[in-house]
Amino acid sequence: MNKKVVVFGGGTGLSYLLRGLKDFPIDITAVITVSDNGRSSGKLRKEFHIPAVGDIRKVITSLSSTDEHIKEMLSYRFETTSDLNGHALGNLILTSLIDITGNLQESIHDLSVLLDVKHKVLPLSEDANITLMAEMTDGEIVEGEANITKCPKVIKRLFYKENPVVLQEVLTAIREADLILFSMGSLYTSLFPHLLAEEVLRELDQTKTPIMYLCNIVTQPGETDNFAVSDHVKLINAYLGQHKLDVVVASNSKIEEKMAKRYATEEQKDPVLIDQEELDQLNVEVIESDLLTIDDDTLKHHSQKLSSLIFSYLMR
């Protein structure tokens, strides 16, 4: 019987991880945040009163075994002067399925069947009005994920405007998991929205299953400036309950000086360094490896190498 892995995340980082992880003999349940209110997802949420579908579409596409042209079609964004402008085709398809079935979870299942997805994709919640909020260090309250991302101020804390009702299938998946994965990606908009849900924290506290965090390659401006690996661990642990991180995976790849300089000057992002002495104080296992690759002239985790490392940990 295959080992069961539950992956929490959202956005590009999670999608990139799943491209490699789906090729290993494990059963994946990907749990996706649905609080995005920007771009295509934001427009559709406002017009049709539905949860955000953009990250769900990305994850389904990443897990799909269908033809690459079909995947490209789902990611295709319209560039036009009409109301279609900026919408991804896959987002429109998911929205139409929600209208037909009246249910986001059933719509995900139907699209997964259509695209030959062998694993399970779950939204954290089906609440249509789920709204992410942030209090900044100067006391300002910012409403909506898109506005939080754009805000140049430092975040003090995140919270939901109204507590979401977490899907029971998500809680069941945590109970049955052999490994719980926190994907790389934005901590504040991809990972922490899961940890703000009391029911998720309660299940994580009760499980003896190890929690593994896949640490980001570079810092996130305004969120994790000057962070080393230990700072990521400490911040995540602050959002967790009694069950803190058990394992952190970090890349020790050497980044070329030219590439590092470009990231620093153009994007205000710096490499996340492995500060072993600090990590030794945190009671967390550190797994480090050469995990980076350059794709489309950007730094990324090598999906296959990272997935192989995760699988090796599972098979211990």
C-alpha cells in the first residue's frame, strides 16, 4: 500500500513541487488555500460568489497526466478588450463546473477525471466569502490577499475576517497521513492561511505524523527579508500549535554571483542561508542537499531531486 502524503500550500511553489512528486508511488492529497482575491480569481469570486479557483487550477494541471498542449490550454490567459481579459481558461472551466454542480469539491473531482489526475485535490474550505486580513506593525489593517501582497509594510499578524469552515476531508487526510508537507512558497499567503484554521491546528496537534517544511530558496520582500532557514522555522512554529516542525529541507546549492546579484537588485531577494548553529537549538531535523536548478532564467527547486529526497525520507 502506498504511503499517504498531505501537502499544504498554494500558488506556484506547490504546483512546481507536485510536478515531480506525482511520479513517485505515493498517494498525494494537495490542500489548497482559497482566499486569493486578485487577478482572474478575484474577478470570478466577486461576480459568481465562489472561492478562489486559480491555485486549484494550477495544482490540478500540475498533477495531470494529460497532453502538454491541454495543460497549456488550461493556463492560457485571454488578452482582449472584453470582459475575458486576464482570465485563465481553466479558471472559467472550474467556475462553470461549480455553477453546474453547485459544489467546488465535486467540480474539482470532475476536472481531475477529465485531466487524468490520479491524486486528490481539496480546497481548505468551500466558503465563498473567505477573506484574509493582516495587521501591519504600524497598526493598519489590510483586507484581502491581493492587497496584503501589494502592501509595502511589515506584517505583524494574519487572521480571517470570519473563521472558515474547513472541509472534513482535509481533517481526515491529516489523520491518515504518513507525512505532512508544508510546500515552499509565500509563507503569508500560501502556507499561513491553512494554519489560521483552528480545526487544522487541532488535527496537527493530535497527529504523531512528522511535519516537514520545504524551505524557500530566496527571501520574500516585505515578508522574510534577511531570513535564514532558522528564521523560517521559528516563524512557522509561531503559527503552529503544540506540534512544531519536525523536519526542514533546505538547499545548499551554490548560487552564481551574477544570478544572486540580479535577484538582489531587481527583486530585492537574497539567498536563504542554512544557519546550522541556530537550527541545532530548534529541535528540528535538517536535511540539506543540492536542490536548485535554473529554469527560464529563474532559480527553482529541482522538482525531481526534491521529490526523490521526500520519498527517501518516507521510506526510512
